[in-house]
Amino acid sequence: MNLKASEPFPELLLHYRGVVSRVKLEYSASVRSAYLQRDNVRGALDTIDKNEEFIKMTLAVMMIPV
């Protein structure tokens, strides 16, 4: 291994870079997960709104005198 004055401990720097890379990957995965969960919640709320509207319309139709 060729040591440079700017890198007195190359193994330590490689280890540090590896740790930083793993932390970045874990952070990006958690951010992606948060976005997916947010989208899932929004989708669920949209579905509830649509179902509520459907139920209201169904009840309104059922209450029409024949």
C-alpha cells in the first residue's frame, strides 16, 4: 500500500467512507419509506372519501319514495 502524507491512515479512511456510504443508503431508504407511507395514507384517505360519497348517494337513492 502506498501511503501519502494527506492520508496517514488509509484503512481508517476507507472504513469511514464505508460507514458514511451505509448511513447515506439507510437514510435514503428511510426517506423513501416515509414517502411511500405518506402516499399510502393519502390513498387510504382518498378511498375513504370515495366510499363515504358512495354511501351517501346510495342512502339518498334508497330514501327516494317510489
